[in-house]
Amino acid sequence: MGEFVVSQKSLEFLKNRFKDYYDANKIELPDRFARREYAFVLFGGKGMYRHIGFDKKNVFSNFLKEKIPQHVYYSSAYYQQPDAIKMQDKKWMGAELIFDLDSDHLPGVEKMSYVESLEQVKKEFIKLVNDFLLGDFGFDEKNLELYFSGGRGYHCHVRDPNVLNMDSNERREIVDYITGRDLIDSIVFHEMPTGRKFYGDRVYPSGKTLKMPKPDEPGWRGRISRGIIDIIDEIKKSKYPLEKLKEYGVKESDAEKLLTDLSEERIKRIREGNLDQSKTIRKFFLNNALRKTAVSMSAGETDEPVTCDVKRLIRLPGSLHGKTGFKVESIPIDSLKDFNPLKDAVVLPDELVSIDLNQQININIKGENFNLKEGKQEVPIYLAVFLIGRKMANII
């Protein structure tokens, strides 16, 4: 079975819907917009149309209405000559610190539906913003801008003046911290003797325990401790603890051994800060507390090419995502927890149009559940654009 082909009629339908949107809505440009590079992917075009600069906002607005791009990007960097063709001729002046969390980089995403992956990546994004950017790094809320990407994830733009001139290596250090890369367990935990032995007049330590940090300690020490306690609670509250351990990637034989080792007495000691010296327990908790509390960026870590790239192109807020028709939507920090991309970022009309769907789909958009079977049917414009953009349907 060949790859699904979006018809020319469907491309024209998408282009016309995007035209209606850009004609009716004013897109706010970023600060120092004339110092940014802009880039576009056009409907039916090949490759990216880039190295473009705009001196006036109305020129940009007219460009959108005339070209009607499928995707719109701008640079996280500021340049003296943003429209220069060669990067070295642009003369870099600084760049925002960008985090791009994409559900495609989540572990196990291949088993998730689109909706499930959006829910999971939002959890990672909340962790990034609250625990690390506002928490450990102490950035001011006013210097963070949060966006739904319009597709599969979320963007955070850090505009703190202190980060604008950071080079790639300095940005990589931030990524390494957030992902817990190369975190040395001896920094988080330390061994303590549990008793003493006497040989004549000399005293020697007898037995050891691995001392955990307190959950309220700052940084990774407290984070790992809280992660360990959360994992214990999950296992103990689960009706099927063996299956819960398998979800953490533990083999069945190891899971059985771990459950045997994880006695009530041991759990009590762990809560008191003593991780114990069972090798099975130690390995399990160290690995999984890190995995649970770090942020998943690219293929299990943050999207490093984005965060470390000082010349990155990122989707323009307010524009439409060409594969979904959803808006690249700004999210106030205090609204992040309740933000629903399949409601809050859906901005196209709800008039009905006829499509030919190539597969079954069940999805809730704008508060309405659509349980669609393969074949011809009528759906709202916003859903038709989403299905065509994801190569699941053609317009009739």
C-alpha cells in the first residue's frame, strides 16, 4: 500500500482556510522584529524559503496575505543583517534560550495516540518550567514565554538578558543539568557506617547504608529523593505491583526480586533517608528516580539541537501549524496546567465540509467527540484541516 497522497484540491482547500485566517487576524510580531530572520514553507512548495527580513510590520502582514505560507518561522537570534544569505554575514547579536519539547521524543510514544502524547509532553513541559526554569534556575516569570507549538509539543522562550549572549557550550550545560546527564550518584547519596567493630583498642565501621538527601533539599538532591518516594508510593498503591515495575522497564525476574527485597521495614528506612545496600534496590531507584524527575528532551533527553543552537528558527506565535491547522498559542504560566491544546488552540471555523477519510479515528476536539469510520462524511472545517494536514483525508 503506497503512501497517502494529499490531492491538489485538498491543498487548495488548506491554503484558502489559512488565507481566511491570516486575512481576519493580525499576527503580533516578536520584540525587535526587524532584527530577526524569517522563514516560510509554502503550500505545495519544496524546501524552506528563508533569509528574509522585514523592516515594517505592514510589509510582513502583506507578505502573509499574499504568500499564505503553510508554516511560519522566525529566528531566536537577533542579527544586524537578518536577511543576509550567509550566516556569518548576518552578524549575530544574541539569542533567546529556547526549549522545544516534542512528543516524538518521548519514550514509548509509538504506543500512544496523538492525544495521549500531547498529555504526556505537557507533563514534561510543566516539569521543565516549574521545577527547573522557575525553580532551580530562578528565572523571573516575566522573562518566560510559553507556547503550544500547534503540532506535537510546547516551546519555552527564555528572554532573560543574562542568557542572550550565552554560547552553545553554555546552553548545553543547562541542557545537561535539566536532563541529569552525567549526574554522579556520590553527589546525591553518601555511604554511612551502620555500626562499629572493636579490635583491641581500635574501632572500625561495621556495615554501610546509603544515605538519601531530604526531600525538601534544593536541586537534584531533593529531586531524586522525592522521585524515589514517589516511585515507592506508586508501587505500593498499585493493585499489580509486578506490572507497575515492568512499566519502569524492569525484567520480570528482577521485578520479583525487587518486590521481595522491598519489605515494609526497608520502605520505612527509605522514607527515613536510608536507601539500603540491596544492589537490586539501589540500581532500580537511582536509574528510575533520575528518569522520573529529569526532563525528556530529544530521544529521551531535551531537544538539544534547539536549546544549544544559537541561530535556531522556531515557529512564529499566532501562526497556524501547517500539519494541523492549530494555532501556535501563547500560554500564561498560571494557565499551563489547565491548557487544552485540542480546545484552546483550535481557531478555524466549524462549518461542515465533506471529506474522504482513509482510516478510522476517535478524537475529541473543541469539546466534541468524533468517532469517525473510513469513508466519506461531513466534518467541521477545523477537523477537516487537521485530518488533511496529517494525511488522513482528502476534501471531496
